Amino acid sequence: QDDRSKAINVGHVKEKWNKILNLIKPFVSHKLLVKKAISEGKPVPEKVLAEYPDLAEKPKYTEDQLKGIKVETTAIREATGEKIKIKEDATAALDSAKKDINEYKKLLNCLR
């Protein structure tokens, strides 16, 4: 009789775990899909990234730390098309890079 009651208890525990797993499974799966999309360079909406802050890429420096720092970048002189090196504020360079990235993402989406 003890063996039978143990079997029933094990079955009850297994049933509870299956319910718990079924509840968390969609969230785990969604997080894995988001992680995969990020690793493949696919665009992920900010709203979705907000759900998984551990997946979002963390900047090495804050914008406050970048203020006043000059970085050397390459620019193209419009009149001649010549590449020139310029020093600009790091925050301006960062903003410019973000715009370029967004433009590239739009182009990639059009090509898919």
C-alpha cells in the first residue's frame, strides 16, 4: 500500500510540474527567438527588448561620459568626394553611427 501511495504522489508532483512548464514555456521560447534575432542582426522592437533587458546590448560608456571627448572619424568632402579625417565630439559621432545603422537596417528589410 505504501508503494501505491508513493506512485500517486509522484504522479501528482509530475502533473504540477507539467502545468508549471506549460505556463513558462511560451516565455522561454519567445526569449530564445528574440535572442536568436539579435544574434542574427535582425531588428527587434524596443518594446520587445524592454521585456528582456539582459539581452539588450549594453553600452560601454554612458552619453555623459562621452561628452567632451573628441574622436577621429572619416568624412567625405562633398565637393570633391575626398575622404578626410576629422575630429568630432564623441556624442555626435555616436548619433551619426546610430543613424547609419538605422538606415542600413531599413535597406536590409527592403532586401528581404
